[in-house]
Amino acid sequence: MKLALISDVHANLEALEAVLQALTREDVDIILHLGDLVGYNANPRECIDLILEHQIVCVAGNHDRAVLDPTLAEDFNILAYQAVIWSGQQLTEKHRFFLQQLPLNRIIQDRFLVCHGNPINPDAYISHHFQGKHVLNMLRRDFNPATVCFFGHTHRRAVWYRDVRGKVAQLSISEDPIRLDQENLYLINPGSVGQPRNRIPLASWAIFDTSEFVLQFKLVPYNIDAAQRKILAAKLPTYLAERLAEGV
């Protein structure tokens, strides 16, 4: 089975459309979205509609939850908070219901765990060694027989692993296919579709072949100008438009 991994669309319709168009050239069985469909950008309704149209399997992100309950955004930075409030005002009951029923995690084929921040907390980050080690231990202890966890939230591509000796480290990111060791445990982040923060202003996603255990990161250009114009027209903070061109 081939899984398409997308995450952190954040209401960027142009980026989502570009990724879905690229996916028409790939033979994938399931598209997984790893949380945060809304926030930051200007098309929350349209992005949710597109996710529904393509029957994409989703989990809840911290922004998805915060638009339903703004008290959950009280610790967000001011730009994120303003975008959450605006996004919540745009949603119809249909869109709110869709976000309400999203689970914090899902299991695919018994072996693949899907979440946003970590498996039990969509606000948690996996950015540092101690965080990667903690979640890999959680995967081994609490989610057996799952051996791979797909996550988002950081907006940066990453592969963490725990080998049979208990060593925890990261793999280098490559555009070439990466063959993984089926004896190891893995945490895989495909990066962000709608707001990449790796200084590469392209929509980021990945494909994982569950049979061959091969991961391939993908990048695709999209119409940044159009996304920026919509942000400004919505009177969202100007920096939310500017950062798209810088990939930060």
C-alpha cells in the first residue's frame, strides 16, 4: 500500500490544489492529513471541502481544535491567535462538524500511527532529541504493534528512528527515496503543505510505501501570489502573507 502524507495545509487552497494535482501522477491508495487544515491562510472552508471531496483521512491538529474553542488558542502567538479567530468566523456548521469529529490519532493497517503533535497531544512538538526519544518510547510502550508514527505540527520535514539497541537519532532529509529498516521504530514528518518553515517556499509532502518500507519526500510549487493576495484581502496579519514567499 502507498500512503500519501500531507500535513498543515492551514487553509492554503493554492498549495493544497497543487499537491492534489501532483498526486494524480502517483499511484497512492490513501491520502493522510496529519492535522491543521485551518489557521493562518484565507481559505478554511474551501480546503475542508476539498478534503471531503477527495475522502482524505484526517486527524485533529491544534488549530483545528482552537477554531472550535478559542480558549485553546490563548497560548498561541498573536498572529496565530488572530488567524484562529478569523477562521472560526468563516466556518459553516458543516465545516465545524467535520472538525469536531476528527480524532487525535488513527491506526492504519495496525502498524502505522497517525497524529499531529504527538499521539496524545496535538500541541506537543517533536523537534529535539528528548522529544523524539519520548515519543518513540511511547510508540513502543503504548501503541504496539505500531512501528511508524506519522506526525506534523513543526512544519519541517523529519525522520526520527529508534533502532533495536535503543539508539535514537535523525536521518538526513533527501529528495531521493529512503529505504527504512523494518526492525526500527520511526517518526516521520512530511513537512507542511500550506506554510513550510524550512526556508523552501514550496508545498511539502511525502509518499510512504508500506510494503517496501520506502519513504520519499516531495516538493511542489504553487501560486504563492494568489495565496498572499487572499490573506491581505481578508485583512489577516501582513506577515502571514510575507512568510509564504520566504518559507518560514
